[in-house]
Amino acid sequence: MRAATLADVELLRDIERAADERFREIGRDLVADGEPAPYETVAAAVGRGTAWVEVGDAGAPVAYALADVLDGRAFLEQLSVLPEYGRQGIGAALVDVVAGWALAGGHAELTLTTFADVPWNAPYYRRLGFEVVPEARWSAGLRERHVAESAYFRPWPRIVMARPLR
């Protein structure tokens, strides 16, 4: 595992595209057909030092995670793993790296938004120690993000989750 570089950015976007193809299996072609995180978003995370990759045997990235701070809270922006590298603990290891970054930055929890009912989303994150955050605890930024994602992905429910770090 290593920090992502600007040379990785397009590869990371390709990883997200490939990972999102899995949504076709459950009839969510909108997700599979969507664009990955914009180049500028990924490059900004690289510049902040909040983008990490796992590399395969050939030395090329096979998975990545992006993080940011949203309203003073550590936020897992994106986690994508090439399908052929799935179910090997790579995603969990990347989440642990992001959690370590968040803890080192003084954050008490790591937050994210995800689909409530997709097996490799909310149930996966629950196994990694995340819990659903009640709406009353959402910051303004989390609320804004949830509203935007819920509108875009309607009718598929989105939730906010957090993993305590202390």
C-alpha cells in the first residue's frame, strides 16, 4: 500500500468505473453508467495526501481510497477495488489506513455516505465497525451531501455512517 500520485489519477478513475460495473447485477445501471470521481477531485486528494492505493503484482494500483474533511469530520470520500481483487481484504485495509489518517488528525470518527441496501455497501461497512448516524447528528455538510446523493440516486436509499476511532 502506498500514497497515490498524480500519475495514478486516471488509473484510479478506471478502477472506480470497473468496480461500479457490479451495480448492473442489481439493476442499478445508473451507477454503472455514471462518471467516476472527477479528475480534479482525485488530484486534489492526492495533493492533500488523502489518497491511498493498493498495488497488484505488476505494481499498478488495483484499489484506492480517498478521504477529506467535511465540516470538521474525517470523511471517506471513495473506496473502489477492481472486481478481480475483491473479497481479499484490500478494501478493509484501505479503510484502516484512512481511519489511521483520521485518528492521527485528531478526529473521533470516520464518516461516509453509502447505499443502505446494497450488500457491498452498508452491510460491508457495518462489518468494518461503521454504524448508521441518526439524522439529528448530521452536520450541515453531511446533510447537504445526503440530500444531493438521495436526489441523484432516487429511489435507492442513501445513509450516513460513522466508525468511532477512539
